Amino acid sequence: MISYLKGVIKDKNLEEVTLDINGVGYCTGVPLSTYLELGEEGDEVELHVYTHVTDSCISLYGFLTPREKKLFLKLINISGIGPKIALNILSGIGVSDLEQAIKKSDIDRLSLVPGIGKKTAMRIALELQGKFKNADKILTAELSKEKEDLLSALTNMGFKRKEVYETVDQAVKKMGKEAGFDKLLKESLKHLSKL
């Protein structure tokens, strides 16, 4: 696995950079923040790299700072967010701003990133909030204990997260939080069985 590259910039564009390392060209995807700090063709650069391996290809994603790479790794560990979406997120919001938005559960700020809707923004904040010190945990107030338990139970049953979020929202709106876990679970399952 490649985790670090140091070489001369052979070619670059907004989405990727090719580094010449002893006559071998390594093409790595980069977020906009890294691209803007790279320098010009012919300059030497060091990148912290994540190697993504699938059945059909091996892709490299490069970052100027370890902090940027760590945040990228946290993003791709969220269900439904792959390397390309994570790169898009890091291109749409700076690392410090993204960390602050997650800590403060700023769903509106997160959903301003192109391609990220409110539900994905909520999932990012919910799943990453505990991984930062001094997080406000605002989402836990928004999501009642019953709602959190329902989301967890239904995803553990194998339902897709997107469907589960929508279904639980509908069940809570229809029956109210006071209905309790069991009734809300039955209502959610009834709805999911029709999809």
C-alpha cells in the first residue's frame, strides 16, 4: 500500500496531479485545497496518500497534510460515502470549517457542499461528531433516544440508511415520539415492507 509520495509535478488539474518519481508517473486524486497549494509543474511536492483498491482498479488520493488525510479517512468510513464523494466534500469546504461544522452539527453548512443533501450532511455530523473533542452533540438533542434506537435497529436489519432515515422521520411525524420504540418500529417496518 502506498501511503506517501515525494516527487516532481509532471502534470496537474483541479482533480488530480501526476508526480514523476524516478521516471515513474503516479496519478493521484487531490481535493481543491491541496491543488491550490501544490505549486507549479516541475516543483517538488510531498503528498500523504490513501490507496483505494477495488476489483477493477487501484486509485491513489493525495493530501498535503496528515490532518486532511485523516479527515478523508473518517469520511470514507461513513456508509454511502466513497473516496470520490469524500474528495468532493474536502474540495467544497476547508478542513477547519468542516471540522467546526461537524462539531457544531451545522447541517446547513455541510449541505452547502455540492452533491451533499441534508440527509447526508446529518449522517456525516451524526457519525463523526464523537470523533472530535469538544463536539456540541446538538444532533443527539435533535434525534430522540427512540429515533436513534430505531435508526440503529433498522440498519442492523439490513435496510439501506437512506430509506431508514426517511421512514423513521415519517413514523415519528405520524405517531409522535411518545408512541415509544415498539410502535414506531412496527410502523417503520410496515412502511419499509412496501418499498
